[in-house]
Amino acid sequence: MRLALAQFNASVGDIKGNVNRMQNLSIKAFELGADIVVFPEMSVCGYPPEDLLLKEQFLKDNRLAVEHLAKSCPDITIIAGFAEANENDCYNSLAVLQEGQVKEIYHKNILPNYGVFDEQRYFRPGTEALCMNISDLTFGFTICEDIWQQELLDSLLANSPPRDIIINISASPFHTGKIQQRQQILCQCAKHFNCAVAYCNLIGGQDELVFDGRSMFVDSSGHIVCQAKAFEEDMLMADFSTVNNNGGINVKSLKNYKACNSTPIDSIAEIYNALILGTKDYVRKNNFSKVIIGLSGGIDSSLTAAIAVDALGAKNVVRITMPSNFNSPETIKDAQILAENLDIEFYSVPIETVLDKFNGLFSKFDKWTTDGIAYENLQARIRGCILMSLSNQYGYLVLTTSNKSETAVGYATLYGDTAGGFAILKDVPKTMVYQLAEYINKIHHHEVIPVTVITRPPSAELRENQKDIDSLPQYDRLDRVLKGYVEEDKSASQLIEEGLPKTVVKQVINMVDRSEYKRRQSPPGIKITPKAFGKDRRMPITNLYTSDGFNGK
């Protein structure tokens, strides 16, 4: 028996487009000799559909689409994920389509409700297992989280254990280190149940999330036999036989199909590919043709531009430099060099005249000064206004350039450099920004981002001789505090016990806590760490809790 895993880029809400892709892929799999084709979780409607699931017609359309898919491909067994309405309940469901009909439906039993997942808001959990025979093999069907919690899966399959193959359809979003977790879970599951595992994961960008694919077959000994491509559509196929001395099932990857890559996973390469896919899909799926970026000559805007070009092509990226008297000749030159290296459309719009006009207007107000932070932020807001006006005129999407470290501590200007539609680097710490810049130069085999941009001390250039370290700790230390406090939910005392300076810990935590209102008004960005701002980390804006803890005094 031949089984195909078809990981494809489903779009949320595009039921017709998704089903058309599934039809074409089913026909392709059949022509290649497949008996069964497996699609990812929620492949019919895309994942996560969020409050679309509250619309009655959306759920009806899901069911109609599944029935249409079954009738259009009667010669092959199809496993597809969809949202199902059953009386007054909604289920995250898997359909087994055979001979033009919906033969069986399985409801996801274990609904994740942590991090970016809100499944208990929308779905009722299933209560029964689904095992069935197909071509003399016994299949057990699971959906994503079902396979991550082995004790609960044990209980679910206790009365009808799968003898041969567990199929798991998934929409598992990417973050650094996730693939290793997945592989470990799947291999443990295969060994525990002494049967093969066929895992099919979604790919593509959906708002903040990126799905990386890497569908795989695991044999009964817990060995990954073959794995599909990362961050790309792919169809992985394998032949199955009941002959196996280990009491399980033998899986052989077909010739001419990608075998499992056993080389170490480069986390920076993974992150780069996630940012490329996330950017490409956000722009494409929201019907933008071009993006526009404010180019300062600094590391963040340079990296944002380079990623945008790799994702969208040079002809679809427009760069605007908006210098003032505080911008150094070196950064102005580097902005020009970068634009030439990337071969992108480039304009210079000096803001000094506009700044003077605004300053004259505000001088009417008592205590207005050019020495304070308001004057610095005014420059950023003028630049934001220029970018948004050009966006308005030409329909370009503005890409903001702030990284996670700056976003965390509020080192950004509301309605200034936070103004825009999408933030590529929103979840990328500053230390990783430098690693990505060096990686881009490496893979392009030449200096795309000028080395002076990488080596120059970072500065907002909003006043004379300004440096980031005037306001912030060194970025390597800042990022250590942020990882502990934001991603790992550690307290101030825990971070101090780990050897971080007390004054730095207190300073950073205070900045993080008081900047929530800024983050809430900032554009979405691509999740690449285990805990990103937004859906992952949801803190109240009005929040009087401090990291000092309760001491009873």
C-alpha cells in the first residue's frame, strides 16, 4: 500500500481555493500510485480560523466542501481536516473519504489551550477513538495535540489499539527548537504503540504564525524513515508492508523522494526561512503587491529590507531614507549602498524642513524644548507619517523595523517607527538580528548588508552622538533578561540568582511592564521564539503587579 503526505499552503477562509488544491494534489498522488493521500489539520478551511468558527455558514461550507472533495476524487482514499458543526457543537475534525463518500469522521480529543492555541474557545472535545481497516492494514486516526499527550492517547486507544499505522494530521506552528520536540514525540509514540506513524503538517504563513511542514514517516522502532521539506509545499510518499520482524510495520521511502535529512538543524537558517515564508504569505494573502520600508542605514532596517527582497523580489520593495541633521554621513551612505546591493527602488526625503516647521508650531507651547524625548519622537512620527502617506497613495504595505528587544522595553515611538502594517523582526531579539545579517551575507556569497552596518554601535540617531546603550543595557545582557522574564516567566529574584545584575534586571522588567500599551498598538509580526508578544503572551495593560513579589509588609 502506498501512502502520500500532502503538505500544502492552505489559506484561512479560502475554502474553494483550498479544496481545489486538495483535488489537484489527490489526482497527482493517485497518478503516482498512492492508495491514500493525507492532508493537514483544518486543511479545508485553513488554520487557525478563529472567530470564523462562530459563523454558521462557514461551518456549513466546510461540510459541503468535504462532500465535494469526496465526490471529485472517488478513486483514492483521502484524509482531510475540517471544521464540523454537529447540532449546536463545533469540532476540529478529520474525515475519511472513500468511494465518493464521507465514510468516517473523527473528532479531535485533546484541545490545546495554551500559547497561541484557543481551541477550547471554539471546539468541543471528541470522546471516541477512530480505528479502521484500509487495504488489510489497521489505521488509528489522531489530530495534532492528540499525539503529544501519550497518557491520554493511551486511554483513548485502549479499547481499539492501531496495529499498523497511526495517522496524525497537524497544524503545528514553528518556533526555534520545535522540530526536535516533534521528532521526539513521534518517535516515542511509534515505539510505544509498536506501529508506524504518518505525520502530515501544514505549511505557510498565517498572520503571526508560520507552519513549517516537515511531514514525516516513522517506523515502529521509532526511526524517522523520511521527512518532507521545511517551509515548502511537498508530497512525501512511502510504501507500507505488513511484513516486519519487529511486530510493527515496514516503511520504505520511495526512490526519487526526499529521504530524511540527518544533518544538524541550523537554527539561524530555520529562522531565516520562517521569516521569508511569513513575509511572503502575509503580503500575498492580504493582496499587497509591494512593500515600503524606511531605511536608516542601521542594522534593523537593513535586515528588514534584505529579508523583504529575498521574500518578495527586488522589484516589489521600495525604500525611503528620511535623514535629519542627526543622521551621520556614514549611515546615510550605508543606506545608499544597501539599496544598490539589493537593487531596489530608493528615494531620499530629508525631514529637516518639516521638523523645523513642527518645531516652530510647538514653540508656542510653554516648556517645549528641542532637548527632550518629545523632540526625538517627533522625528520618528514625521517619518511614520511619510511612510503611511505613501502607503495610502500607492497601496504599499509599510514594514516596520523594530526587533523584539526594542519592542519588549518600549524603545520605539508610538505612531512613529511602530507605524505600519507588518513587523518582520517583531519576535527577533537584537542579538539574533546580527546573526541573521551575517547569515544573509553568507548565503548570498557577498556583502549584501555592509559590514559597517553590522559593526557600528547601534543608534536611533535622534540626537547628537546618541547610542542605544545610553538608554539600554548591552544587548547581550538585555536579551538574557528578556528571555528569562518574557519567554520563561521567571521572577526578578530568579534572574538575579542566575547572576544577572540586580539593577539591570529591575530596569528591564520595569521597562517591559510599562510598555504593554505600546505593544498592544503595534503591528503583527512573525513568531519565531517559543513565546512571542501577542497571542503567546497576553498581559493586562493596566497592571499594578510588580516583580518584587508579596512579602506581607
